[in-house]
Amino acid sequence: MRRIIVTGANRGIGLAITREYLENSTAQVFATARNPQNATDLHQLQGAYGDRLHLIPLDQTDEASVNAAADVVRERTDAMDVLINNAGMNMPGAEQKLDTLDIDALLHVMRVNVGGPLLVTRALRPLLAAGENAAIVNISSQMGSMQWMTRGGNYAYSPSKAALNMVTRSMAADLNADGITTVTVHPGWVQTDMGGPSASLTPVESARGIVALTARLTPAHNGQFFRWDGTEHPW
């Protein structure tokens, strides 16, 4: 039985990934959210799948919260096979223009989207090192691609995802000796609160692609940037 941890699992892509693992595999899923007690959809899934789903509070901007969540995971398993660093944030585009950007708000986005995955990965590294063909999947964006991003604005979100891509490369080098494969993934333009209703993919379509890609990962893929459908994405 594969052991999976998904951050930001209470809505959007994270919720869809959690549901995909529960409905179409035998995996044991550890789903994190800042306030899981308010996550109605996760509680419904727990009612359906019982002890295959564990709900864990985690605020990835708070190191104490991250470490406490890791302690809870260690109480329930001695290894982890997949970490999906999905939790992240954006802010309205009007607040990300050169003339209106609030630097403190930009730094908060960086703390969530870059610092969060670093803290979570560091806390869970020993469990991943003990896992089987362990993998870390960092949910990034094509807006963090130097080659793709040619339009203006997005001065907070795009740099945060570019930084996450670089973090992925560093993790790939640092964690390779632990037998951990680390990749970064563009989930597509998805119909979530962030992507909006006009987006081209449903959360289910994106999640199925990401889960299928994760299942195919080998050490040969270490440090690569993928699209949700498994094709390579330009940096």
C-alpha cells in the first residue's frame, strides 16, 4: 500500500488528487489543511474510506505547525512514498502590477509558495527516505517558466513559481542520495478558485494526470519539469 501525503488537500487540485488516490488505488492518504475540521469534503471522504484517509492540520508558513504535522504522520506510519507539495496561493492580478504591487504581500506569497514546500519537505525527509521509490511532486505553474512567461504583471505569483522550480532542482540534487525523486509539475489551467470557471481543465482531469505521472516516476526523471499530462515543460 502506497503512502501519500497531499498538502492543501481541502479544495481544488489537492482535494481532487486526494479523491483520485482513494477512489482508484489502495493508497493510504494523509491530507493536510490549515483547518481540516472545517473541510467538509474531506470529512465526507473519510466517512467513505475510513482509516485510508488521515486528516492533519498543517500551516506551511508556520514551522512549528509543520513539525507537529510531521510528528502526527510519524505516529501513524514509519515511511512515506509520495509527497505532493500542492498548497499554495495567489493574489488578485490588479495587486501584482508594477505600479500597485505591495512588497509585503509579495513576500507572503513567496513564504507560502516557496518556504512552505521547503519546510514540509525538510520535516518529512526521513519518512520519504524510508519509503519505496519515494517521490516529491512540487505543484508549480507554467507561469514560473522563463521561456513561457512573456507577458507582464504577476510580480508575486510568477516569481514564486520560478523559485519553486529552482527549489525543485536543488532538492533533486540534495535528496538523490536518499533515493528520493523530485520533480515539478504544471497542473494545467484548472477550474478552481484560483484558475476560474473559464479554465480548460477540471480538477479531476488535472488530478488524474498528476497521479498517473507520479506513478511512472523513476530516478531518471529526477529534477525535471512536467506538464500535468506527463509531457516535459520548458524551463
